[in-house]
Amino acid sequence: MKIGAVRGMRDILPEETPLWRHLEAEIRAAFRLYGYREIRTPLLETAELFSRGVGEATDVVHKEMYVFPDKKGLLLALRPEATASVVRAYLEHGLYAKGGLAKLYYFGPMFRYEKPQKGRSRQFHQYGVEALGSLDPALDAEVIDLASYLVERLGLPREGLFLRINSIGCRRDRDRYREALRDFFEPRQAELCSDCRRRLSENPMRILDCKHPTCQPAIQAAPRSTDSLCGECGAHFQEVLAQLERLGLPYELDHTLVRGLDYYTRTVFELASKDLGAQDALLGGGRYDELAEMLGGPPTPGVGFAGGMERLVLVLRERLELELGRELDVYLIPIGEAPEVKRTAAWILAQLRRAGLAADMEYLGRSLRKATQVAARLARYALYLGPDELARGEVKLKDLGTGAESAQAIGAFERPEMLKRMLARG
Ligand code: AMP
């Protein structure tokens, strides 16, 4: 029997990896501009990190986490997200003791046992930032500005994007808000789907996430978290919004946005794309001022976001594919089987590579026409070398973009500066 990939886990093939690398490079560059530094944490953590940090009752931990005992019986989890890991690392290495703000970013695979569908897989890749150590609302605004700058930089048109924002307040505000929701939904249970009737006793805030049409009228009429905010949290949110206005970042107040992880406090937001369908969030984040304490550390406010690489790939693939497809500079096509031709071709290849040019050769002996088609898919230039060219001490160079052809001396391949000029990267 043939062995296939695990359901919900996908290979990223060479046709797509240039796009991934391009996106990663652009994202890194944006993060650097905003003063964030990279952190790499392990894929495996103790399951307890997430049950304490993300919340035992959340879907992410309760239903979707990959958990298994190691050989000594310690419960481990494949990380479903990275914020808890970053905060764990921050506490473990005493980064708080170094004072100041820790601005960290990460990339990497995350794992959730979800129902695979468009934009949702079981292994997916996130990029994200975390700013730890300040309550300043300017930092909430900065993180949101970074998110918008990032998607602009990647070339997503502004018209298709929208920023949803809400504030769910501090723990006391949330307790009050949960009560208000319970009081509101309890007499309306008949208007809720069966999942939401269960959520009512577990965590009524989750009802607001429900996409079931039955629940929508009740959800729209439900009390708003912003009405339960204490003075401090209310003022904090007003300042975040004022900063967004000053930055010229349009937003929609979305009272149903509460996000699926327990650690959030105050600001929560999502940047969504109209091109994505049901799973429309490109990235999401918010504040988590109590997470460090939940993990046993000193009080440390934090704010950040995470976005999914797969969703960026979905919206950018067609836009960028043509530009990124050709990874080779030169594709060399030897003509005929003469050993001297083949040896000279191999020598030319070696010279090109040492001159810093990505080069490959037709090894399968396909016809000139076929090999040229392959070259046009993979490279910017084709080089032809047959017995006639060899006798003249020349190769034929073809620009695969313009179709222009010229003869080049084989001797030129000994001189990297000449080669670079010949194949000047346009
Ligand atoms: P979350 O950690 O749930 O707040 O998700 C943050 C972002 O990660 C989302 O906006 C998506 O872009 C991405 N994401 C989350 N879950 C998945 C998944 N199962 N498959 C693909 N992307 C995901």
C-alpha cells in the first residue's frame, strides 16, 4: 500500500516554495523595521503550557490539540499556537529582568486537529509578533499598524481588506460581561443552536463566535463587551482607536469579535480579506496582560498578532507567481552526444555556479524544442552548445524573455565579471 501524507498536512512543493520564501523575507523585513527580533521556540511543549495559557475549555486546547505522553509519561503537545511558547521563553530566560520592552517575532508550523477545508489545515504555518512589557495603547496601535503595513507591503490591495476591532477588558470586566451574556441568552435558549446552548454554561462569550444562521439575531442583539469595560480599560480602548485614526487606519468596531483563546484582555483585532471566503481572517491578535501570571511569572502585559502563511499564499499566489517562478539564471542545452561537448558543458556549468549564477543543464537528452520549453519555464537564459559551436569556441546565448540571441566566446566563462555583465540581472 502506498503511504500518503497525514490528512490536513500538506507538502509545499518546489513550485510554491519560492513564493513562501519571498513572503517570509518580506515579513521579516517588515518586522525588522518595527524593531522586532526573531525567537525560535520548540515545536513540542508541555501540554500544561497551553491548558493553562490558552485555556482548558477553549476549542484549540480541548478539541484540537495534539497531545501524547512521552516515554516517561509526561504529557506533551504539538504547539497549536506560539504566544504561550514565546511568553514561556520570555519568563524562562528572565528576559523581563533585562528591563525594557521585549519585541519578538517568530515563524513556524502550528498544529490543530481541525476539520480540513479551504484556508484551514492541521499543520499550518504562522508568522507573528509579541511585544512584552508595556501597557501603552500606542503599542496596540503599533502592532495593528505593523499588520496593515505588512499586508500593504505584500501587495494586497487595500480595498479588499478590513480591520475588525473590539475590547473585552480586564478579567473583572470579562467576568461581568459573561454574566451579562448569560442573563441575556438564558431566556433566549430556544433561539440558539445546540452548540451554543452548551456554550451558555461553559463560556457564553464563545456564542458570539458562532457562525450558525439560527444564532445571528440573538447575537446581534446581545450586550456589548465595550459596555462592561471599567474606566481604565475604556480609556485604554478609546486611546487605541484615537491612535488608529491618527495613523489613518480605518477600522470596524465588531462587538462579536472575542477570539477563541482565553488569554486575551482588552484590545482584540483581526485583519480580514474579502478574497478568502468563510475563513477570511488573514491575521488576528490582541492584548494578553494576564498571560505571564497565568504561567507563573511576574505581571507582564503583552500585545501581538499571528497570521497564517497558507492564507497569504492563497490570496497572493496568482498575483506573484509569474514573477517568482524562474529560479535559474541559465539553462544549458548540450546538442548531441559528443563527449567533448558534454564535458565542456559541465565545465561551463561549474564556472557559472562559481560566478554566483544559478545554472542547470538538460540531462535527459530531450529534443531542442522540448528542452527550450523547459528552459523557458525554469530560467531567464538558455545556452546552446553543440559540436559546431564548440569548433568555433562559442556558445549560443538566448534571452528567454525577449528571444534575443547572441554568440559568446567559451573563454568568457573563465572570467566571472564578463559573465555577470553578459547575464546582468534585469
Ligand atoms: P489564531 O491563532 O487562531 O488567532 O489564528 C491566527 C491566524 O492563523 C488566523 O488568522 C489564520 O490566518 C491562521 N490560522 C489559524 N488556524 C489555522 C488553520 N487551521 N489553518 C490555516 N491557518 C490557520
